Amino acid sequence: MNPLLPAPRWVARAPCAVLVSAILAHLAPAADSAFLSTPCLSVLERFTGPDVPPFGESETPVDPPTWKSYPELAGRVLPGKGAAEHPMLYIGEGCNTMFLVDKGKVIWTYSTGKGWEYDDAWLLSNGNIVFSRMAYAAEVTPQKKVVWRLDAPAGTEIHTVQPIGLDKVMLVENGLPPKLMVINTRTGVVEVEHALPAPSLTDPRTVHGQFRRMRVTAQGTYLAPFLTMNKVVEYDKDFNEVWSYAIASPWAAIRLRNGNTLITDEKDELTREVNPKGETVWEFRLSELPRGIELAGSQSCVRLANGNTILCSRGNGGKTCQLVEISPDKKVVSAMYNWTDFGPATAVQVLDDPGIPEVPGDLQR
């Protein structure tokens, strides 16, 4: 176990683009077959074996849930299969348990106790799960053993984490200033560290709202949604700005395989796809959902290989659905309302969607 505590803060030992290129070259045969490969499906059996404890030594009991299921809503007939539509890794802000779901059933959970908040999680092709918990980021095995853990220093928060290969992660520490880092999780060496712009570099009240979801793209650039600065900025390997787009409250931004960028605007409750020129090529507002399939507080989204988009929602305390899948022509393919087995849905990883999670850009999430 490598606890990564305290983590060294060595600056820019290797540009991220170089790291990504090396990883992609190493994984080239796998990456070429990504569209035909769903490696996470093959590791699900590791989460149900006799060596998997119901409650692991590294787990912490959770707070009682603060939501309830409304019978009049739960009895609705919704399109699709609900929780059985896709196998998935499921996390939610305000719910301190992570869920692994297969065929509509929860097959594995991981609880992390009091406090906020799950924002990012990845099931890797080796079966381990990397996640951010605001107060820390960590990697755990199916047997609930901690591989590594990085605690956020006092006054900082970690909301975003992304695997780069199986032995590196990119994460952002919200702080004064916020910092993007690429860390070798086997050695604890910080290979990239760079301060990011912030609304204020002196007011600690601004820390929480700086970043939620940042990504390394397939090209080795950094895609940064500034939640309270109302813009999405793409930086090159040297942190020069190469593209920007003004939008209110961007919680998440995804670089799609077609070169466009898919952005979740939390304030205006919409998800918008824009091309490199900044032109809107697709947009879906929560107000467009048919009556009876309401969604509230959408934070992140997933673009599937078939072109559908899954919208994730905090669910308004049990009053609205948690997940809705939309086709390119804006038809509701599937909706999930299940406040008995699940909490809010901040983010999901769809496990039957082809792609290798630790190859940047392979999954559109």
C-alpha cells in the first residue's frame, strides 16, 4: 500500500501530453480495439467472490439518508429498464455510499462515512476503483483494500480525479490557488503541478466552487470547466490557453471523439454540445423532458458510443428521477427513479459502453 501521505509537490517533472502519449503507445493494441472492448464487464465477477467482505476494514459507516421515496412517483411507468438499463458504477453527492450495479441489482458497495462528497469515480480495467471524496482521493480493490489515498491539505478540496494508465492520476486541488497535478500513484511522485486561475486567491469562501470536473483529453490537453468563473478553457501541455467557451456554471465538460465539447450547465439546467468554433450543434434543457420524467440539478453527463446522452441528477431529495438517457433526437430512451436502493446521481460510469477507462478520452464522461 502506498498512502501517498505526505505527497511531494515536485513541479512539472514530465508534461502531461508526454505521459499520455507514452501510455497510449503502450496500450495501442488495446486502444485500437476500444470500440469493440468493454473491459469493465469482465471484472465484475471480482466484486461478488467469497473474498469480498460485506463491509471492509477501510470503510466507514454512512450517515442516515436525507431523502425519501414518494410512492406516487415510484409507481409511475417510466421508459426503459431503469437501473437495469446499463451495468454501472454509481455515485451521488449527499450519499456517502458508492454502488456497483449489474442487471439492475447492487452487487457491491463502498461506504466512506460522514461529510461531503462523491464527485468522480472510475472502475479501471484491472478491477480497482479510483474516486474523489472532496476530502481525499483514493483507489480501492474489489476486496475493499486501499491501494493509495491522498488527503486534501487543510483548506483545499479534491472533486476531480482521472486515471492516466493504471499508475497515474490527474487531480485538481481546489485551493488558494487551485492546482492541477499528475501523480504517479506507485511512487507518490508529483510529475506535473500547475496553479490554475481562481475568482480569488485570498478568499477561502471561493474554494468550494472552483472546479468539479476537469479532464485530460486524448490529445494530452487539459479541459477545465470553471464552475464559478462561467467558462470552459482548454490548455495545452504548457498551460497556454488554446480554446475557451463562455457558459454559466459549467459543472462538467467532455471532449467528445468527434472533436466537439459536451458541457453541463448547472445554473441553466442544460447540456450543450459545441464545436471548436463555439457553435451549438446539440442542446438539451431539462425543461424539454416530458411531464412525469422530471430531472433536477443535473451535474454530469455521459455520451455513449451509440450517440445517446445520459444525464445525472441530484434528484431534488427524492422528488425527481436520478438518471435519464436521451437519444440524439431528444427522445427519452430510459429513466430511473429508485430512491429505495440508491441516492442522488452525481455521476455514473456505464460499463457496457466500449472503451478503456484509463486511456484518456476513450470514455466520453
